[in-house]
Amino acid sequence: MDGKLFGTRAERLSDATVIAIFRMHEAEHAVEGISAAVRGGFDAVEITMNSRGATDALAEVAGRVDAIVGAGTVLAPEQVKEAYDAGAEFIVTPIVAPEVVDAAHDLSLPVAMGASTPTEIFNARRAGADWVKVFPGESLGGPNYIEMVLGPLNDTPILVTGGLTAENYLGYLDAGAELVGFADSVFDPDLAAEGRYDEFERRAIEVVRRLDAYLTEDGAGS
């Protein structure tokens, strides 16, 4: 691992706080959707590897948008290499897969590893996950669940995805999550298929506007 490169990528992702997640019907939908999200203020975006043409979309946007670009739904080390070759700078996996962490770290890529239960969350962190992706956040119990899990596992860096919207996501930050991800509930693939990228941009602006206000208020109160 190149420690400096890894640290730079991890810091960029941490600083972003919010991640736009794209599981689109077509590669061009992801490319256009990511451009809209970045115009709306997102500094981190993710393309899921089970999207059609995912690596093409990664290659199209990596290094060409003003955001850190990652690959999601990564299930095997071979996919890590495929995503890396296409330009991914971070990896997200929905399962506890230590071999994915090893492959990603070998390429200086930070990893968010998926988990739901306290045992899975603990094992994901022990396996080397840089963040533990708790999914699906809303179905598991929302911010209250995150707060309760972080009682005994208080040193765990958490990314929450699954059902997050501009209206509910700040509760997860209050509960202790470091990162939050927005998928279909904000970046709806059907809207992309209709060419409604202006709506993606509008929704992105709303998410970022609320984050800016939240961070300003938090800073003022600290």
C-alpha cells in the first residue's frame, strides 16, 4: 500500500460526508447523473458494479469530475482490480468480505464494508474496513439503531445507506455516522431514464444546502 495515496483518498472521502450512489439502467445515465450531482455540490460519487456498463461509466467520469469516484457492490477481489483499472478511488462492498479489503488496500483504495448486525459490524472492522457500511439504514431502525450500535462499538467509523433522503439524513450524522449515502430515494434511475438530470441537480443542491447549514450550526455551537 502507498500510505500517502491511501491517506489522501480516505481524507477526501471523509471530508465529503455525503456520497451520491448510482445504480442506473445504462452507463450514460450514470455519467450524466454524476455530472448533475457534482454540479449540485457532491464531492463523492459511487457507481455500483452491478449497473450495466459500470466500468465504462467509471472510466468516463474518473479524473474528469471534481469529486472522488468510487465503485460499489464490489463482491470479489477481481472486481476491485477491474474498478481500480477504470479509475475508482474507493471501494464499497455490501458484505463482510476480508478478501475485498485486502485487494483494495493492496491498491491503496479505502474500503467501506457492508454489515447490519453488531456482530457483522464488529467483524467488518476487525477485517480491516476503513468504514463499516450499515445497510439498509432506514429498515434497520434509522438513526436510533446507529446510536444504539455505537454505544458498545463507539470507535467504529460508520457509513449509512438505504432509504436516506434530504429530509432524514442529518439524523444519522447526529447519531454518530461519519458518512451517508444516497441512492434511489434521491438519484432515481427512472428519472435518469427520462433525462431529468435537472431534478438530480436540484436534489443534490438540497442535500448539500442542508449539510452546509448543519455544519455551520455545529461549528457555531462547539
